[in-house]
Amino acid sequence: GAGVSQTPSNKVTEKGKYVELRCDPISGHTALYWYRQSLGQGPEFLIYFQGTGAADDSGLPNDRFFAVRPEGSVSTLKIQRTERGDSAVYLCASSSLGETQYFGPGTRLLVL
Amino acid sequence: AQSVTQPDIHITVSEGASLELRCNYSYGATPYLFWYVQSPGQGLQLLLKYFSGDTLVQGIKGFEAEFKRSQSSFNLRKPSVHWSDAAEYFCAVVLYGGSQGNLIFGKGTKLSVKP
């Protein structure tokens, strides 16, 4: 079956611009997670959705970052006023509640 | 705070040699433990996981890991490494309940394989 997909695979933007990153989870998975992986580091948790609601957004670094999942399936991570420090690979994962998380290939974001 | 330590940043082994990647965690109770592998340009793939029961768990691609409560460790092993095993390996823990299951990762160990 289809795995987790993320679009775009690469995104280059200029400092100060707004970007949206999309995640399509595995069909039927109620839980969806966003992580950020900087160069040479392990992924770091950003936000977790259970259904449509953000159950835990404690990992979002500041109020420039926001994520939505309006219908409980596809999720969009939104970054306002991008900064060079936002450059990283953004990973999405989905799971059935309490089960293993399956990861997408990630979106590589480069802020110039 | 909970944390995961992978003390080896980079390991090089010869093809056919055995492999052990170290992982230690810091947490008051026994968390759920995972090993993921990430090949260049690829997403994270689950190798194996430990929730409870037998402390020696078998995974895909011939990998196994042993949970040792007394040492707070969950080391990954493979008896004979193949060139295709060259990748980055991440140990992770998840705490169900209050934190709703977000993974906490170590910084990773990059594995190189010599022919």
C-alpha cells in the first residue's frame, strides 16, 4: 500500500518568505507527527495531531510555525517569515494510535 | 528530561564483520525503544522495536537489539555487515501517555562499510 508522502521534496525560498509543506499520511492512520531534522542531528519533534486537533504542539520553536489538519488526514506545516535557521529536512510520520510511526521521505527546505 | 545518547558519531566496519551500535536512554521507567535506519535521500525506516517481553528483539535485514534495563541500553547488532548496510542509524524512545507518543531521537551513528 501507499506510504506517507510529502510534497514538495525540495523547497528553496528567500529569507522572510512564507512556505507550506504538505504531508499525506497512510490511509486510516489517525495520528500524524511533524519532525525537523537539522544537518548532523536526529529528528526533533514539532507537533502531533490526533484526528483534526493538535494534541501536542510543544515542539514548535516559535509562533512563526503553525500546522493544520482540517479533515483529519492531510496536514500542512506553515512557516511564516522564514529564517536561514529554518533550513532543515521536515519529516512527517503517521501511525494508528499507540502503534509504530511510519515516516515519509521528507521535505528539504533551504532558506537563502 | 528524557534523552537518548548514541556515543558513536561514525563507525567504519569491514564487510562481513560484526557490528554493534550503542544506545543509552535516560528515563525513569522503561520506555518503548526503536531503531530506525536512514539511507541518503530516504526517509526513516523502522528496523525493530521493543515494547515489552523478550529483551532480545529481531528486526529486518538481519538486525537484532538487546534491551538491558540495568544499563539503560538498547544496542543494535548484526553478525555480518553487508555493503548495503551503510547508512545512518537512529535510536529512539517514545513515552506513551502524557506525551502522546512523540519520538525522542539520538543524534545518530553513521555507518560506513569497507569492501
